[in-house]
Amino acid sequence: MEQKEFLGFKKSLDDKKVTLVAVSKTKPAAEIRRFYDYGQRDFGENYVQELTGKHAQLPEDIRWHFIGHLQRNKVKDIAGFVHLIHGIDSERLLKEVNKQAIQHNRTINVLLQIHIADEATKFGFDENEVQDLISRLDLFPNVNVCGLMGMATLTGDEAKIKGEFERLHELFLLCKRKDTAHNWDTLSMGMSSDYQLALAEGSTMVRIGTLIFGARS
Ligand SMILES: *Cc1c(COP(=O)(O)O)cnc(C)c1O
């Protein structure tokens, strides 16, 4: 996107109080810098090494979102600076994030990833697992659970996508009611192809790559 188009897009989301995470994976630092200069501060990456490299080169006030599948042995590499980890998909990973947060003397914001799609390859908790986990979050005092993240099935069937986002929104509201110890304010759902459906179903945060940066090679 060029500047004018980007600012219009960003404003349409700001008006709905939706946070735009610009997914910059595979894109060079110079491209990120261009959108930074347009005022964008939230960027998403899905590989730890790529994220740490870009973090070192780019301004300190960028809020870095880790949106990929996070391996436990890599948590330490991002624990000092990451703004929000979207893909917490196991209790063991949550435990490691809590441990590294303590080591870095900070609290780390996280989202619990929910498996809503048909695809067997997508990571995350199911509806029962997540409710069980949120009853035990006091075991992890240095993580701040802000909400849920999910990815819909890759399909052209809009009714199906809509149904998945709707279920995720309902689960979010249920968790928010149950876990009064945390400030549940973030529902991360929607990518380039399905963000409009996600917004209609209550998303508060969209993760957009291709639409902003163009296709990834
Ligand atoms: C790559 C990615 C996105 C962005 O995808 P686009 O289709 O390029 O908008 C969003 N969320 C996750 C988890 C991703 O890995």
C-alpha cells in the first residue's frame, strides 16, 4: 500500500477501536521502516530469528507481536522485548514464558490460541482445555493473559469462516467472564483474506500482511 491508502485503511480500523498488526514476516527492515514513518507501530513476525534481527535494527518504540508457533527453547530470545505473544498453545509454553518473564523482571502479554479451523495443522487449545487452563492462571503471575487468538479454516466458504469467528467470540466472552483477574480486551482474529468477516464477529485486533506489504515470495 502507498501512504494515502494505508492511512485510510488504518483510520477505518482506528474508528472501530481495532488494532492493526502489520504482519511484516519475510519483508526487509526498510519496508517496515516505511510504514513506521507513516505512523504504524504494531508489527507481527512469526520466526524468532527474523524478529530478533529486525528488533535490533529498527526503532525501540515498535511494538513487536509474535504471531507464529513458538518453541519453548526460543522464548528466552524474545522475552526481553516482545509486546504480545499471540500463539500460546500449551501450558508448558505458558510456563516457560512466565519463567522468562521473571528472569527479565517484567510481565509479558499473551493471547491463548484456540483451534477453530478444520485443518489438523493449526495449533491451539480446544474450548474445554482453555477453560480448564484459565482456572489455573494464578500459577503464572508474570504473564498477562489479554485474550484469545484464532485462525479460521482456509476456505472460500464465508458462512463457515463466519461461524468459526462467531464461536471464537463467544468463547472469548465466556473466558472474560470467568477470569476476572485479568483484563480481557483482545480478540485477535482476521487476516488479509478474512478480516472483514472477523470484524463483523467482534475482532479487536487484525493481523494483516499481504494486503499491506504485497504478496510474499
Ligand atoms: C502470515 C500470518 C498472517 C498474515 O497473513 P496475510 O494473509 O498475509 O494477511 C496473520 N496471522 C498469522 C498467524 C500469520 O502467520
